[in-house]
Amino acid sequence: MPYSITQLGQCQTLRFLPDWLSFSLILGLLTLLPAHAQRTQSYSEPDYHYRNGLELFEKSNYAAARYEFRQYLEPRRGDGTRTLLNTSDQNAVEAEYYIALTSLYIDEPGAEVLVDRFVKNHSEHPKAGQLYGDLGTYYYTRQDYAKAISFLEKAVAQGGANSKFKFQLALSYYNTQDLQRALPLLNEVKLDPGSTDAPAASYYAGVINFRNKNFNEAVADFRRVESNPIYKDQVPNWIAHALYRQRRFDDLLAYTEPLLRRNNGAGLSEVALFTAEVYYQQNQFAKAIPYYKQYISAAGAKTPGAVKFRYGQSLFRTGAYNDAITQLKSLAGGKDTTAQYAAYTLGVSYLQTQNPTYALNAFDQAGRLSFNREIQEEARFNHAKLQLDQNNGSDAVKELTAFLKQYPDSKFENEANELVGEAYFASNNYPAAIAYIEGLKRKTPKINATYQRLTYSQGVSDFNAERYPQAVANLDKSLKFPIDPELQQAAQFWKAEAYSAGKQYDTAIPLYASISKNAGDYGSKSLYGLGYAYYNKKDYARAQTYFRDFVSRGSSAGDAAQVQDATIRLADSYFATKQYENAMRYYDQAIAQNAPDKDYASYQKAVILSYVGRDAEAKAQFDQVQRQYPNSRFVDESLFQTANVDFEKGAYQVAIRGFSKLIESKPNSKLVPAALLKRAIAYGNIQQYDPAVADYKRILNDFGESDQAQSALLGIQNTLNDAGRPEEFSQVLGQYKKSNPASTDVERVQFENAKDIYSNQKYQQAIQSLLTFMQEYPASPNTNEARYYLAESYRQTDDVANALRYYNLVIADNKSEFLVRSATRAAELESKQKNYPRAIRNYQVILTRASSKAEQVAAQLGLMDTYFAMPKPDSAAAIAREVLAAGNVVAGAQNRAQLMLGKVAFGKGDYKTAQADFDKTIALAKDVNGAEAQYYLGDILYRQKKYKESVATLLKFNEQFSEFEYWKGKAFMLVSDNNVAQDETAQAKAVLNSIIENSSDETIIAEAKQKLASLENKN
């Protein structure tokens, strides 16, 4: 029967075995099963168990092998396991060796005692020296280096150990970081010509020597195995690194370059890196580039940022700016030293590639990091300077003044001081710029030149704002520094204009005269100014001289509109001096020139014809005005004058028809009272008393406040007398007195007080005072004026309903001088309330009652905007064309109309037409309409996916429209949209951050924050 552990006297407590050992044990036991079947047949064979044990040991079935070796030894022990074996029995000794070895392998308690016993009992046996080494090798292969060391040290201490155990012990020390003990053993093995481990020992000795900074020894060790197929791909990197650490750059290049010429594969990427680093340190950037490229191609995303930076720097130093940008832009967004240097270099590279917008963002990033103070200082200065170059004047001012405060001893201090004045100028903040320069202790010629321009520009700005004394003061400052002769002449001209606008004609005339002698634009304009100065002094003879000289120069005189205006003023001067033929000649010339006021010229010509008794021609000319200019304010005048020609001739029936035509076709005309009076007189002259009395009564009842009322009162008295009905006059007079009671002093004082309260902007109190006045004096002739101011007070207190109520009362009365103003306000309010039809009706009221072309054009602009808002774009465009045809009567009207045409075309998707209209708008003036047009031009290009062109267009805002904060903000938000469309998300964020930090428009800031948050959420 098979032996059991109990039978052998080896009963032990079994320990938990690892899974792999359990599996081996089970497998070993299974392999014994067939042997049991045979054992009954061959039990007498004495070496069966020994051979079976060897076979199982070779198969790593250590538990089963141990069992077989014990079976083999049991019969050979005299009195049990403690009896010494016969050392001459070699198989028995080896069986004991394997029992000790397998006991350790299966982690049997007391196994090490068995090993020590074996070595002690069989110290002369070859297996005694090998046992520790074999055990060390076993644990070494299992990477249990601590146990391996304990046995390998004993094996080496036996003295007969081979180099294999020394190598394994050395690597066990190496893997437990005991390099001091590892190196001597490796040095022994590496020099053993018979050891197969000599190459590996040399390699690891090289690694330890490198770590110990024994670079010469390391290089010698690595050289020893550089041709070994196992280490040939690793050794060059170690050698190159060691030579680099020793700064033996010539030796490194002599070693690496031939090697890289033979093999530029990924395995030598670090060799390429060290080669590149040497050339970089030697400032041989062109030679460094291909080696950096080789390394980065192999390392890919694992490339250290510092290496990418030096590669980008090498590209930058060789002028390969676009490639440098590609390498550096991924680094610039970091928060370390490398990021700061990369951002600064990126900024310069963007400048070199004509991309100032991206350069701004890069310098901004470098300036935000403080790792290198010098780089930070240069980045901030360059950022501020670039802001100025990009015409971001207000931003440049803030940055330059902050820079001077933070770096008071900067090497850029002098240049920064000069640039501050330029920045103020670019930001249109002329007063601050002037004050800044005036406060400088040292003024260079460049600063003085800037001061001349600044004070000139401020003077012109004061003139445009009608601050004429301030304009003169600033222009005088400019004239103190006559560095630019052309600017000096311009300052002299605008000084004359300021005096003339302030009605100081006698002071203006000598200034104009001194400039008029010069050739050029200002010489011609001074003739125009002289003409107006004498014209306003009513010195028409002298005015004629200068207007005539100006007109004779024609288009060379400058603005064609001024030439046309001067032509009409010349005609007016001749008219005033009763030189009618000359006057008509120049009125005809103005008409031929298609002057904006050609309707006025045509009317004046008709008046002259009537004056000189050419009645038929006069009537024909008046009729022509009505036909050619049906919307002109002179149509009413022409109707009246046509009838008046017949009236003056005594053709009363014809005159009556003419006056009737005016009264019936233009019931809202301010000339209706005059026409009624003339018609009444005509009726009286032909003894048609009833219609005459009716006309007089209509004047008294409907137009009691008009200049014609007193004449009507007298006229009706005479007519009733002529008709034999004088008794009716007392009734008429009583009714008139009732409707028009004489104003008392109390009424006047009370009304003036209410107006004073309104003027002091105390609108709630004004409302109470005006309501009280209207209740106490319901029939006051000041009622409509009171209604108007009451409506204004309600408007100022945001009570739209009551404001409209009183505006509408003035409008409904239809005869107050406050009619147009009330209709204008009502139209604006109705439009804001989106009551567009009502707004349109009010604007049409204004058009019918406008007393000047300016009022007419202002109403057209309101009508245009209302149609566009409804939306009725075609109607808006039609009105816009009428405004353009009228000329520049109202400041900015032409620009608004031209912009409207562009917006209508834009809304229809007709981008070609829209672009043309927007370009015309910008050409007219650099005002808010031009700013909006510039934005739309950028939007068109964005919609057409022409992103780079769109950005270039929008960046013109800094140069042309920087003061229009809202549209500038909109433009730069569109720049960020363009960046996103080009996958430049970092640039888009930088632009939005800049808007948030620098804009003063809360609406724009809120929109920019929303866009930025949306971008952040996408990442």
C-alpha cells in the first residue's frame, strides 16, 4: 500500500500555501497516482523514489519531489530522521540537499534549519557550496531580492561561488538601491572574460557610475557594451548624457553626429536631444532645429515643455516665426517660467507675422506672470506700446501710466513718458493729454509737436461743441508751437471760425484775410469765411466780393456743398443790394449745380421776377416750384406769392382763386391766416362782403393769436360799415375779447414762475404749477405753451401716458408754435412704445408744418427709423433717399440715411449693396453711424466665413472709432466669434477677457461675460 506522511513519521501541521504552490502540489500528487499503481510491482527497486524526486523537482513540483526524496531516505536512516547518513552514499546526500531546497521553496517552517544542517554536515560536498547559490537564484528570479541577498551573500562567502552568483547578488543590491555594495561586484563580473553576465554587469556598472556622477567611468563601462545587441540602442543615450553632464560638448558632437547620420531612428531620440541642446547653448540654432525635431517626433505628447520652448526659440532665432508660433502657443497658456518666456517670444513672433491682435494677447499673458521680472516688464511695456500702435488710445493711457508707476526706474521710462501724450491723443482725451504734457518738466521736440496737435484737436473739438472762447484759447496754445506749418495754418483758420461763430466778425475778418492770401484748402475756405462774416454784418457789397472769388475757384475751393452754398449766398447778396439780374444769374447757377437748396433758389428767382414786374414769368416760376418740389417748404410760399401777384395787380377774382387754393390744399400751413386776410380784402374790394366777413371772422376765431388778428378786426369793422351793417361789429368785438382776454400781470407772473420751475428741472413741482395755471386761466393764450411744458415734465418723470396726452392736445389745436416740437416728442415716445402707426402720423404732421428744412429733415429721419422698426424696410429706404437728396441740412443726417440704406440691404441678404452703402457711410464721417457701419462690414465678412478679413475690418475700430464704446465692444466680441470659428479658442477668451477688463459699457461687459462662460463650458 502507498506510504502516508503519518507512516513516515513526518506528521506536521500544514501551512496555507499560495495558489500557485497549491496548484503545483495538487499537480504533483496527481502525477504520483500512476506511480502508486506501479509501486506494488517495482517496490524492490531501491532508487525509484530518488529518480522520481529528481523528475518532479525538474518539473517544479517541489512538495511532491520533497515527499519522494523523503521516501527514498527513510529506509536508510537507522533510528529515524536524526541519524546521520553515510556521506559515501552520494544519492542519499543529494536527496537530503533536495529536501532542504524544496522545503525552502514551499516555505516550510524550519527549512532554513535544514539548509544550515546540510551545509554543516556535508561541508565538503559540492552541493554544500551550491545550495546557498541555488536558493539565492530561486529568490532572485522571483524578484524577492531581500531573500535572494541573504542566500547569495552566503554562497559568495563559501568562496567557491561562480560569477553568476556575484552578478545576481550585485543586481539584488542594485534593485534594493544598495549601489555601494552592488558596484564592486559588478566591477568584478564585468572584467571576467568567461562570464556570460559580463556585458550586463558592465551596463549596470555604467548606470551606477552615472548616478554617482563618475561620468568617465560610466562612459568607459557603456563603451564596453556599445556593440552588444542587447544594449546598443540604450548605450548611446547614456554616453551622450554623460558627455553632456561633463560639458564635453566637442566630444559629444564628435560622438553623436556620425551616429545620428547612420541611424536617426526613434531609439536615438535622446541622443538627438542632447545634440540639439549643445547647439542651442552654443547659439547655433539652425543646427539645433533638426535634432530637436527628431526628438519631438519620437517623444510626441510626452515632450517636456522646456524642450518645446527651446525648439520654438531656435525657430524664432532663425526667423521661422510661423513654425515658432506653432511650437510655442501650446506652452504660453501655462503658469510657469517656461510659459512666461514662451508667451513673450510668441508675442514678438506674432508681430513679425503681422498679427498684432494675437501679439497683444501673448504679451498680456507674459505680463501677468512674475517669474522673470525683466520679461514681465518688457512684456507690459510692449503690450502698452502695441495698444497705442493699434490705436487703442484709452487702453494705452491706462497701461502706460500704470507701467510708469510700477517701474519708476525702468529703462523704458523716457519712451513711456513720450508715449503717454500720444496715447491720450489717440484716445481723443485731449484735455487729459494737454494737462499731462503741461505738467512735464522736460519737453522734447517730439512732445512739443504732440502738444501742437493735441491743442489744435481740442480747439476744433471745442468749436464743434460751440464752446467758442475755449476753442480760441486752445488754438492759441497750438499756435505757440508752430512745428507743423500746415497745422499752424489750420489752427489760424479755426480760430477765425470760432470768432465768426461767436459773432465777433470784426475779430475774425483779419484772421481770415491773413490766411486767404495763402494757396491751398484753408486759403479758399477763408474766402468763404470772409464772405459769411460780411454777409452776417449785412455788408452785402463786400460779401459779394469774397463769395464771388470763392465760387470762381469752383471745385478747387474744396467742398462742393460749400461752393453751392456760396453760390446761393452770392445771389442773396446781389438780391439784398437790388442787383436782380446778377442775383437771378447765380440762383440759376445754383439750380444748375443741383444744390440742396435749389428749391429756395427757384423760389427766390420767382420773387425777383415779381419784384421787377415780370408777373407772367414770376407766376410761371412759382408754379414750377410747386411742380418740381412738391415737398418743399416753399410750395406754400409759392402758392401765396402767385395769388399775391394777381392781388397786387388788382386782379382780385384770380387772386381769390389763388388764395383759396392755398387755404384748401394746405390747411395746416402757417400762411393760412395771411391768405385769409388777403382773400378777405380782395372780397371787400369787389364788394363781396359776406365772404369777406366770413374770412375775417375765421381769422379772429381760429387764429386770434396771429399777427393778422388785429388787421382782421379792423378789416371786418370797415367791411361791415361798407356793407351797411355796422351794428354787427359790437358782437364780433365781444366774441373776440371773450376768446382773447388781455393778459394780466398776475397771469404773466404765475406762468413765468411755472416755467422757471420747469427750467430748474424740478419736474414734479412744475407739473403741479402748470396744472394750477391751466385751471385758473383756461382761456389763456399761453395754454398751448403750458401744455407743452407740462408734457415735457411728464416725459422727464417717465409718465408716458400723461406726456402723450398733453402733446396730443397741442397737436390737435394745430395752431401753436409748439406744434412741431410736440409732434416730435410724441412721435419719439410712440416709437419707443412701439405704437408705430401713431408715431408715423406725428412725423407726417411735422412734415406738413415744418418751418425750415432742418425741421423737415429731422422729421424724415424719425420717420425713416420708425418704418425700419415696424418693419417696413422699403419705406425706410425711400425716406433715406429723400434725406440724401436734401443735402447735409442736419448734422449727421446724410450719415444716418446712408447707414439705413446699408442696413436695409443687409437685412435682405444683399451684402454687395450693403457693403457699398456702409463704405459710403464711413466715408461721410467718422461718427457713431460710421462705427455701426464698420461693425456691419465685419459681420458681413463673418457671415461669408471670411474670418481673417472680418477680423482685419473689425480691428479698424481702434484706429477710426475707438471712442464709440458700445460698437467697439460689439466689434471685438465679433472678433472673438471669428477666433472661435478658426479654432483659436484661447485667442477668443483673451479678447473677451480684455473687453471685460477694459470696457466701460455695462451692456457690453455683460454680453462678453456670457460669451466667455459659454466658451468655458464647452471645454
